[in-house]
Amino acid sequence: MILFLFIAPVNAQEFKAGKINKEYFDIPLNKEEKAAPAVFLNKYRRTHFEYRDELDGWLSYTIVHEVVKINSISGFSYGTKKIQLYNEVRESEVVKKVEAYTYNIEDDKVVKVKTPKERIIKSAINDNLDEVTITMPAIKQGAIIEYKYIVESSYYEIDDVIFQEDIPVKNVFAIIETPQFFDYNKFVKGYRDIVSKDYVRLRRENASFELRTPFGGRTNKTLVNRIKYNDIVSEYHLQDIPALKEEPFVNNMENYRIAVVYELATVEFKKGIKEKRAKSWDEVAAYLNNPARVAGQIDRASFLNDISDTLKSKSVATLDRMHLAYRYIQDRMVWDKEGNKFRSQDLKKAYYQKKGTAYEINALLVSLLKRMGLQAAPVMASTKNSGIPIFPTVDGFDYAIAAVYYDNKWILMDASGKNLYPGLLPERVMNWEGRLLKENGTSLAIPLFSNQHSDDKSSVIVSIDNKGKISGKCRKKYTNNEALYIRNILKGEDQDYKEDVVKEIINENNVYDVVFELDKLSEPAIISYSFETSNYTELVDNKIYLSPHLFLEKPENPFKASTRELPIDFIYPRIVENTITYKLPKGYAVHSMPESLVLKLSSGLGSYKIAFKQVNGQSIQVISSFKNNSTLVKADAYQEIKNFYEQIVTKEKEKVVLIKK
């Protein structure tokens, strides 16, 4: 009862900072919360809007007030709070009224230490991003930290309301208040039902209207009016939220964090006049196809006319022109890896600086393709780090690629990577669906997952001497995204570095005569090398025990958890084939070999097969094939997939036994 009495105030309203008492140290924690490095005892968040004046318009204010208990040394990192602030030409964010405290128990009393101003530091991350860092003092095991601050913003976007953290959360309360002039879509993320308390509240406040100078500046004359409007209010209260735990083969853990996402759908700047943004995908397309936005930026790139004429004169074939335009933009432009929001892009500036965002690079490609007579369009996309755009969204897009319509299908391409080619997308953008913006103002859903298998095929020929030493040659061939991965690591590096990488991959030092074939991007990447090793044989009496898969063996099952809630992301379909031929040592014969095995996953998700063959009296061959036909698999199939991998790992650990004649 005592526990709920002092937590109860945060259920309905903000609680005061600097008032942590001894009862907070006695809050009972369950087994998971005790084992965690830290635990949120309380999280409070309130976002509301106020009208400042005619020049500044509406400003949003977000109050954050959080209390964290530090359980162990590994939780000390929670004693540092980082707040990111976005700033563009006409919009900005600023932190106000920062309070932060550390509480420890000394002599059975609570000792409070206030965070001094010199421990609250603002720094610039880049031209559009600042960061405020709060470093709390006197952090000890068992301490409680508390911080509170207000973010004032001229942006109309509302940050996600996050309920789940990387550590457990005991209690969280959030309230979002939006004026009737802003209409937001709300979407729930994560594996938990969230029910909000929604209501409408009448608001009255004074708004100042300043007389302007002829140049739009402020004057000393101000008119004050009393305005009245409705606030749309949503309250959220959740308790006992477990930590978000990392799992293997997940594209982005943030996609599954329990949260409510707010997306601005319409804005009413003048009475009865609304600007639509994100109620439906067609409205999103109409918004982006506006002459002031994506469509206009692409159409206005007349500085590409000269190069377009030059490239067109080289061929009239559609595919030739596509490759000419692609190579030109790819060779000319360098991806700056910065944020890719389309609203603040300058295609002309990027073109002449030969550097830009992925949006700028691929928008330039679309513009050049269209000027060369091809049916081309931009595809708005979201990278894996940004999340999955499963609902109509404008702000959810942080990337763009190009598309050309040929032979009754759209060929997707991304010119931001130097090792890419038309039809091959990088892993970062293989994220559900993109939206292709058609010239008629509508949009088309475009799958971004690859439907092509990427190959990793090895051919190995080895000899074993009578002391168990193995000498051999290996030739590896990679295609599609497997080849892209290898090229991104090795292409352009010196020979010594590339050889060191190969040695690290196969965990062998005695590697020589290494040859790389990486330059022809649309062809397989090939690595060939010779090697010597004694790591895969063991001599016992008159027998040689051989680990037949050498360095190609799957060492362990990546799926270890007993259960799983999240989908399994295999990134892209994959084929791994290994053919290893052994020449046996003189005077030895095969004593025993493992049985062949064939495994199949249900619904055609994948398969595995392995065969052991004696070619003649002095040679054996081990042939294995692993095939994954899927990209994203539901968690329902987890137990089957876990067992599938376990059988593969077990089988590949079985030995071939050679015996002296």
C-alpha cells in the first residue's frame, strides 16, 4: 500500500523533481529487475503545444522526468543522459530548465547531490544536430538518479512515445495534448496492447500578434488576443514493462520496442484550409509529388541536360542508357552518409560538389534517366536503422532509390554505393516496402527484400599426409549480396590487408598464393588461395580422425533461446555449397564416414543436405548444400528453425576416421 501511495501521483500528473525519499530505495523488484544493470522506477512524459505569436506560431513543449535505480557497476552508464536537438534554417529545438540529482543512502539517510551546471554540456554533432549531455555526480551501486528537462521545439512532429527501454520499467505515464488544428495518426509498435484514455479539453490562452516591418521583422507594437480552441488529449499508463532483449537475426530491434508513433496527417493553417500529408498512401504521394518537394526537385534539374545529350548519343537501347546513366552518377557522386530527409535537399549544390545524401544521389539519377527518355521514378524508402514504414508516412522515409521500368517490371538501383549495380540493393535498404512515386500523383508499393539467392560456393581440394598435415587449395565464389559484402570489405585495399582478412575469416595463418577477382561488379567475386594446416586432424594410435568440413564448418547454433517473440530476419535468400575432395595419405584407408543427411524446412523455407562419398581407394568427397529461400520468417517457425540448425551443427562435427592399412 505504501508503494502505491507514493507512485500514485505520477499516474495522473507530473511529480516534483528533487523529492526522492527513502521509500524509493525500498521499491520491491522482481527477479529480472534485480538482475538488470539498472531499472526505471518512473518515467513521465508530457507533450503539449502553445501559440507564441504570429511570427513564431505554434511551439511544442515536451517535459521529461525520469527516475532510475542503479543496480550494478554495468548500470553506471545510465548516470549520463544524452538529449539530441534538431536545428534547420527555420526550425529548431532547445533544452530548458534542466534539473538532475543523484541520491545515495548514507547512515540510513538519503543524501542528495545536485548536478552542477558545468556537468550539463551542449555540443554540435553536425550542422543540423546538437547534443546536450547531463553527467550525474556521485554514482554508486544502489544509487538513484533523477533528471527533468523541457524541450521547446518549433517542429510539428511529435517524438515517439517510448514505453520500453533496454532495462526494465516499473511505471510509465505519458500525456500527449495536440491542438485541434493538427491531426495526427497514431500507431502502436511492439508486442503489447496499449490502450489510451482519450478526451477533448477546451483551452483558452493569450496570443500575441506583432506588427511587422516591411522586411518581415518584429516591431515594438504588439496586439494581444484571447484565443480559444480544443486540445485532443491522450493519456497512457503502463506498468512492469520488461527490458527489450537483443535476439539474433533481427533487422532492427527498434521496430519491436513498445511505443506509440505519432505521424502528422493534416495541418489547418487557416480556417477551413487543411494541408494533407499522411492519411493514406495516395495522400503521401500527392504531398511528395508537389512541385516544391520531390517531383519538383527532379524536374528542375536542368543542369543535367548537357550530360544527358552526351550519354544519349552513345546508344538508343534502354538497358544501355540505364547503365550509362547509372555509372555516370555512381562514379561522379560520393555518399556523405548523412540524414536523408528530402525536404532540405539541394540537387544542384550536391551535383556540383560531387557529394550528397542517398536521396540527392538517386534523385539526380532519376532526373538523368528521365532526360534520357527512360521511364524512371524515385522510390521513397526507410533504412533498417529508421524502422519499417508499415503505415502511411512522410517523415518515416529517410532514404530514396531509383527505379526504371523495363520488360514489364521495375528495376531498382542505388547509386550511392561504389560496389553496387542496377538490380542490387544494399542491406541497409532491404526493409519491407518502399513507395514508388508515379507521375500521375499516385504511389506504388515496391518490395525491397531481395528475391534472388546470394551464393557462397566453395571448392576445396586437399591432401593429407601420414602425420595428419593438410595441404590444399580453395576457390570461393560469391554472387549478389554475398559478393557485395566481400567487395565492401576488400575492394580497393592493398594485397597484405586483403590476405590478413582472409586469414582472419578462415582462422588460419598459413595461407599463401592468394588471388582476388573483385573488379567486375556484375560478375561473381572470386577468392582463391592455398593453405596448410594441422588443425582439423587428430592422430590416435593407428587412426586419423578428420573434421571433414575444415574451416567451412558451422561452429554453433545461432539460435540458443528456448522461445522467441520476434520475426527472424535472414536479410536475403542464400545458398551455401561446399565441395571438398580429399586425397588420403599413403597406407591409409577409410575406416568410417558419417551417414548422408537430408533436411527440409516446412513451407519451402529452406533445406540442407550432405553426402560423404568414397571416389576411389585413395580419395573421398564431402558435398554439402545449405539453402535458405526466405528473408523474413514469423516467430511461429522458431522451434523448427532452431532444431534445423542444431542438426546441421551436430552433423558437421562428425568425424571421418582413417585407419592405417
